[in-house]
Amino acid sequence: MSTASGGSPSSFRQRFHAGETLLGTFIKTPTSHAVEIIGGLGFDFVVIDEEHGSFDRGSTEMALLGARAAGTAGIVRVPEPTAARLLAVLDDGATGVLVPHVSSVDKAREIVSCCRYRGGKRGFSNTTRAGGFGTLAVWEHVDAMDAQTTVIAMIEDPEALDVIDDIVAVEGLDGFFIGRGDLTVALGASGMADPKVRAAAEKICAAARRVGKPVCLMVANAAEAQDWRALGASAFIVSSDHGFMRQAAMKTRADFSELAKA
């Protein structure tokens, strides 16, 4: 399995819809540095994690600047799907949003409405970073944002499974992230490999395939991604900046432990 890196952030939505194999990671550290390093390595996107990371608007903005500098798509996982929170990250230059706990059609429609100008109710300003600080005229900005903004719903609640066909059909949702961790806890499963979690994830993949929309999920490695690729997933999140740092530090510690024994 290969990844098609090198696309511009503005083309991320198009590539996502086309089912390209895309590689990303979570960013937990509220600086631009990890984003620049990972983006510079050719990752297609990063997910700036406001839900489980210690980000505020200022640090999110810096991380998005890092994504822009590295030429990678900056997706923000917002902590809650309020109009104000979604507008803030989009105005600050996010390529798209990852929205937790989308468990109903009404919630899905509300998220889309907050993120779209035409047919929605996104608050207008073209004097933000997204509008080139006034460079783009009103309708140029509207059309550019509606064309580029990627809205990804996280499906991670058992109740969402009961209406999954209705959720995936909501116009304006670009794709879906399968939250296997939350599903594991909610279903009382033994782990993400538990048949109950696997069945739930496969149900989401099948529903998305029926409407021709892409699926993203977190995997441990390329081998696991290959398994899910066969079921229709195409965007994969591997680890996080914290995880990569910990793995490298563990290896170095182990290497030096062996040296001390020599």
C-alpha cells in the first residue's frame, strides 16, 4: 500500500472524496513544531486535537500555521460542535473539521450548516486567514471555502449505528471517522479487535460505501490499514506526535540498556 503525498492542502477534500490512500496523525502538543516536522515528512494531513489535547484558539492557530508552512492539510478535532467553535477553526485556516459523537441526523445536519456558506449558516468574514485577510472578494471566498472545507463526522456511539444509513446520507458531510476506542468502551468490549467493535466498524464502512463517501480510521500500522482498505477505508491516522516521540524514546532507552550490558 502506498500513499499519495504531496497534494496541496486545498486539494485535500477532492483527494478524500476520490478515495486516495491518505496518511495522517493526531497532534496533541500545542505548538507548530510537531506539525511542521510531520508535514515535512510527507504526511497528507494532521489532526489538531482540541478534544483531548491542551489547545486553545491561539495554539490551534499556531498549529494551523505550521500545517500551512509544511504544505499539509490541517484538520481540527473540535471539542464540541458549536457554531462558534467550528467557525473559529475554519476562519483560522483549517482545511476541515473532525467532529466527535455525531449520533443523529439532526446533529449531522447542524454541523454541515455551521461549516457551509451556501445552503448553510456559516458566519461570514473574508478578512480572516481563510479569506486571505481581505484578499478574496465576498463570493470568491464563499466559493473557495465551500469547495475546500472538509467536514468529517466521528461515528463512535452505539445509537448512531441504529440510524447510520440516515446519517451517512446527510448532504454536505464529506466522510466519516470510525471511533473504535469510544465504541469499545460504549459496547463494553474487550478491545478494538472484539467482534462487537469489528461488526460496528464494518457496518459503518458498508453504509458509507452505499452512498459513495470515504471512511477514515485510526490504525496501528500499514498492515492493519491494508485490512481496512479492503473494506473501503481510505484515510488512516497512525499514532500521534506524543506516540511517535514515546516510541523513539523507548527504542533509544532500550538500545542504551543493551549497551550498558555489553
